[in-house]
Amino acid sequence: MRAAREAAPAAARHAALELLGRNWTGTHTVPAAGLYPHQWSWDSAFVAVGLRHHDPVRAQTELETLLAAQWSDGRVPQIVYDPTVADEYSPNAAFWGSTRLAAARGRATSLLVQPPVHAWAAWLVHTADPEVSRRRRFLERVHPRLRAWHEYLRRERDRGSGLAAVVHPWESGTDNSPLWDDALARLPERPGASPPRPDLAHADAAERPSDREYGRYFWLAEHYRDRAGDDGDPEPPFAMEDPAFNALWALSEQALAATARELGLPAEEHERRAAEILAALEPLFDPVLGVYVARDALTGELVRRATVSGLVPAAVPGAHHAGAVVAAALGPRFLGSGAALVPSYDATAPDLDRALYWRGPAWFNTTWLVAGALRRHGHHDTAARLGETMVRLAVGQDFPEYVDAWDGSPHGTRGFSWTAAVVLDVLA
Ligand code: 2M8
């Protein structure tokens, strides 16, 4: 009996490691073969966090590979294109043309960014095996790059509020979140043919953003590309302050403080910056919804919708309204709706879609972040239940990209790397 109980986690671990092994290219892990065949920024950070328990050197390499593609202005690109992979993802490297830009230092990358989880991931990777980390001088090597990345955000993306704005929905990582609907509706429809959609060969169209959304994504991407990714545009067409992006930035500043202490460098600057980001997040707290919401940096308007992004600040030590957010996570809009995992969007919203990407389904990385927040606030049983459910739904269904939050049925692509990484962390 005892052996049978122990065999299940071992088998789950084995399956997760096996998948991550298949998605490993020798230098980095692809989010999923087929749908996402290159290196993605925040995916790699989650992969490193899961992998650190089993292969700390590979976890370090994952982050080092990504950071090697950092631009001279400090940005860490959303996608690092693998030149050996056939042209099956859109937009492709040629679309962005980064290799013609001096700042990209010859690398084929997207011009956009993704949530700044890397300093936090690097710190977690270090703590999993400090000896091997010190021997490889891992933190010494990544620290200057991580600092430059945060400098980029502060210098180029803070429009005066103390928060970093995303200039494209892809930068939030929650591409078609309802938080972006109104801002996207202001953009022109893209004229001409609809953009290429190779993603639809790998996932059901009903579970991916629509052609209309893709038209606007491409319009925005072209706009940014035609300015060579210059953030100096006084009137950008899209600039949104996302609660999860900024909460994760604060968490990463806290991790940079810990990293600086480990390296014998001054840490106060990072502690102060983390506190400043948390303070700047305060106006985004919505007392009625009990969650943080997004703000349109162009109009100053709050987008009063409850999404999983608005729960993420509760995962950051020192977040001011963490208690209220935890209550909201347990309430009818999220887990109190009877959901097995944390839905990406308000369960009481009339436009919730249980199968559509970031408009309802549960994702493993965000559920894991919320589970961490629940544990931090004493809800150990609920956090443990979420962990068990994540392992069961991931391993039993070939590591889906996302699932129906209520019945657990799989959606999106399968063999998805961060789903496996989260499983490894839950089982560690
Ligand atoms: C999804 O986003 C990409 C664009 O970056 C796409 O839809 O093609 C998002 O879920 C994002 O958070 C994730 O990093 C990426 C790769 O897994 O896929």
C-alpha cells in the first residue's frame, strides 16, 4: 500500500521529466513541439523553476540561454527564434527583422518582452543547489543581465506611474485576456488578408484567439516593429499596466535583493524598488472585486474585471491587499465557484468561456502562483488540494496547455512544458 502510494508521485515525476527531456533542444526547452517551437521568455523561467529540483545545471542553462539573447538596451525578448526550426510559427523571425538591429546584437528575436520572472527564477534555481550554483558562478554571471533587464523596464516602460506598461497583449503572457478588450477595440482592423495562423494546425480554433484578435495583434506588432522596438513613442497605440506583470517584477526585485546579498553587493536599492513597485500597484486594487485590475496607461482608466492576473500580487511578500485578494481567490469568482483549479477569468462574468485560452480556462503556472499565495496566508489544505489536482490533471492528460477549470478536461496543445515544470515543483 505504502509502495503504491509512493509509486504515483515517482511515476508523475518520471513523466514530467520525460516530457521536458523531449522538449529540450540541448540549449533550451520549447514550450511545446509544433505550436511553440522556439524559446519563450517566461516559459523558460517556469521550466527552470521546475527543473531545478532534478537538474540544476540544465535549469541554469535554460536561463543563461535566454539571457544570452538579451538586447544591448537590456530587454529580454519574448521569443528567441531557433534558426534550425522550420518556419512554422507566426510571426516568424523575418517578420521582426531583429538581426538588422544593432541593439539585438545579431540575434533573431521578437522585439517584445514578457513578464519579468527571471530574477526570481534564477534565485530559486540557485537555492535548489547553492553549491553547484556557486561553483558555476551562476548568480555572478546572470546578475548584471537581470539588473539591466529591470533597468530597461524602469527606463523605457514606466510612463510615470512607477509601473511598467506592456505595449502588446503578447507581452502580458495572457494574450486574449478580457483586460485588453477595450484598448484593442480602439485599434484599426488590419486591412487586407488575415495574418497567417499556423497555430490552428496545432490547437482547436475555438480555443485560440480569433482572426479578428490576430489582426489587431499583427497591426500592433507591425507598428512596434516599424519603429524598431523604440519605446520613445509619446503616443503608443497600446500601453497597459498589468497587475501580474508588475507583481512579478516586484517579486523579482526582491529576488535581486537576495541575490545581491549572496554576492556581497548592496541590496537596499532592490528592496526599495520592490517596495516602490508594490506601492505603485495600490491604485490598481479594486475593493469591490477584491482583486487588482489593469490600468490603461494612455487614458488612466482602470479595467474593472477580475482575472487571475489580479490575484498574482497576493503571491508577493508585502503586497498590501493580499488578505482581500486571498479571500477573492477563495470566493465565488474563482475557487468558490466549485472550480478544481483557478479559472483565468471571473466565474460570474457573463462572457466567461470555459475553453477559450485566457478567458476562462485554468492554467498551471497561474494556479501554482495562486496556490503559493494561499499557502503563504495559511490556507495549506486548499493549496495542497490544488497541487494534487494539478498533478492529476497534468499527468493523466499528457500535460495540457490549459484545462476547463471545473471539469478538468484538457484544452490547447499537449506536451506543454510549464505544465510539467509545475508538476515537478509540486512534487518536490
Ligand atoms: C502564448 O502566447 C503566444 C505568444 O507569445 C501565442 O499565443 O502564440 C501565451 O500563453 C504565453 O503566455 C506563452 O508564453 C506562449 C508560449 O507558451 O504562448
